[in-house]
Amino acid sequence: MTSTPHSPHLPTQATATAQPELPSSLNSSQILRGQKTVEIAHGEQRYTLRITRDNKLILTK
């Protein structure tokens, strides 16, 4: 079996078959834990995530 030298211009098998990383996924019930609102700290900022009467999510600063 003969090996071929690696070419810097051709993708390796690892990069050619690499899949993009999917974002993490959480269910809203994991975040809200039975509450209608939850406060989220992001750096120095505070945000409020709340569920509406129409069962939609709103994130406000």
C-alpha cells in the first residue's frame, strides 16, 4: 500500500466530512420552571424572559 503526501490545497478527510456544530437546545419549561417570568443576567445587563397569554415568549431588557 502506497501513501500519498498530504497536499495543503486539498481538504483532509476530517475537514471534508466535518458537520457544523448545532446550537444547544433547551425546552422553555427548563428555563421557566413553572414560572411566568425569569430574570436572566448577561454580563452587566439584566433581561426578563416572560411567557404571554398567547403562549409566546418575550425577552426584554
